[in-house]
Amino acid sequence: MKKKSLVLLLALLTVVVFTFAGCGGNNGGANKKSDYKVGFICLHDENSTYDKNFIDAANAACKELGVTPVIKTNIPEGQECYEAAEELVDGGCGIVFADSFGHEDYMIQAAKKFPKVQFCHSTGTKAHTEKLDNYHNAFASIYEGRYLAGVAAGMKLNEMIDAGKIKAKDAKIGYIGAFTYAEVISGYTSFFLGARSECPSATMEVTFTGSWYDETAEKEGANKLMNNGCVLISQHADSMGAPTACEKKGVPNVSYNGSTEKACPNTFIVSSRIDWTPYYKLAIQKAMDGKPLAEPDWTGTLKTKSVVLTDVNEKVAAKGTVDKIEKVKKDLEAGKVHVFDTSTFTVKGKKLDSYKADVDTDKDYKKDTEVIKDGYFHESEFRSAPYFDIQIDGIKLLDTKF
């Protein structure tokens, strides 16, 4: 009887051991997931508001998915990008992202060399013509966010006019841009149109720095614009140069890629940015599941929560700004308002009824696609990266060498 009991006990212990072994197998799957590596290539580091925005999204997406981010910073737009991509692949990354326009050719080079690894490039233009299964572009309709920020700027200009601080004819905006690329032109134009939707007398002056991140040049640019009589400053450049110059002179500022309220509490109004977290999560999950990204181009929107605004600094912003932004945002999402509505601007005094944009980006930059229909310019619909490159009336470029 004792021998029989011992046999039963051993059998029971065997069942328990195998049961726990099965649990261990499930945990092993989780461990494999946490061991999945995702590579990120950034032009600068967290000192750049642009790159910090990507880095924050990378960490957030990887944390939510339970995978490991491997982030390479300060990678120039040259062969160093390919070398960084190669190192990430050799380090076991199953998908690699890059964040700057000039990284594109080197990411394509890596995609051709490593066909089993997915490569995703933000702000690029060539995925839909390269037609590689493992190379993709992504961007977002940030022009909608800039338009909303422009609405806040226009309301601030109206407040200044009503208070007698400036006259309507002096409602001049200053803007610091990095380069004369379509991305920057689309950005400052959408911001200007948002401002003009509230303050019809607004005009704009734009200066360029020739760099995405140059704190000295951006500060000098802001000071030049303010000395020219610009009463509100915005930017498409990545340092704190312009915001700090505005804070020093007490000039209202709309920044980009994150709030500057802590450093500039008396001048910061609002900021727009792309939240890359939704795209990163989507692309990483598909790569982990072994599923292809269906489209070469992905465009995030207000609806996908890829285009976001910071909290409005109500200490500086005009009264009612929060409610107005929310109303216009709903109209944009519903298609009641279009940022580049051709009835809201002119080119050399005339309404624009037709325009061919360079969507396919060949070597000769040939205009290849009609982008105006239904009364508005269809930005970021034929490819994700912006292609609005029109100089509209009311905006004066102080320099164009970049």
C-alpha cells in the first residue's frame, strides 16, 4: 500500500512539474518579445527639440510594446547613416527607423543590402518610387497642426491690435526656417494662413539659417526679424535660440516640437508637433508579426493622434484661444476647413486654380502631379512628405540661399 502511494505521489509531482514548465514556456515567449530590438537613427540628440520628439516617441512606443529600443544619435546625413543602420542590423534589430530627410539614400542602401529587415524613414520621398518591400516613408499632416497654432497667433495679434499695442497694418509675423524645402514652405505657409484666418491684415517675413539646428543662427534670425518690426515669432528650426530671444525681448512666440513654457513663461503661446508613437507602434508590431507594411507611404493625421498641440499657455495667449482651437480642429477633421483652400490666398495677385507638384522627386525635380482639385491644394495625399512649395502673397522671404 505504501509503495502504491509513493507511485501516485511521483505521478502527481510529474504533472505539477510539467504544468510549471508550460508556464515557463509562456514566459519564455514574453522574454523573446522583450529581447526584440528596434533601431533608431537620429540626426542630433535630445538637445534638438526635433530629435527629442522622435526619441520620446521611440521610447514610448517600445515601452508599450515591451521591446528594446537601440537609439543612435548625432548621425550625419551621409555614409555614417548607412554604417549606423548596418550596425543596428548586426546588433539584431528587426526594424530600423531614421528621422532626417538627408538620411534617405543611405536607408535605401541599407534596405537593399538587408532585405529581411524593415527600414522606415521619416520625411522621405522615394519609397513609392523605389518600390522595395522593406523600405517605407512616413510623415504626418503637420500643416494642420501649424494652421491651428497659426490661429492662436492670429488671435494674439488681434488682442495686441485691440489693446492699442500695434496697428492692424503692423501685424507682422517673423518666421525662422531651416531650408527652402517644401517641408518648410508648407509649414510656414500653413501657419500664416491660420493666423490670417483670424487677423486678415497679418503679413510675414521669413529668414533661413541653412541648418536644422543652429542655436546661434536661430537666435540671430529671431533678433533680425524683431528688429524689422515683427511682433510675433515662430519657427521651423530645432533649437531654443528663437524662443529665448523672444523671451528676452518680451515678444510672443509659437515654438515647434514641444512646449517652451518652462523656459519662456512670459512669451510662449503654443506649439505643434508630430507624435510618432502611433506610427512606431504600428510598424514595429507588423515587423514583429512578420507582416508587411501595406503602404510605402504612411501619413498620420489629427484623427490618428499623430498631429498634436501642447497645452496653450493661457497667461500669454489671447482669451478664448483654447475654445477656438478646438472648434477649428473639429472643422479640419470633418473636412469643413482645408488648410490650403485656394480661396484664402493668391499668387502674384491671382487665385491658383491649377498646380502640378513634384511628387515623384526625380533628379530634374519635374512637376508631375496635379494637386489642386475641389478648391484646395491636396497636401500629403499623394505621398506622405510635403510638396507644397508655392510662394503666396503676403509672405516676404528675406533670403533664399538655403
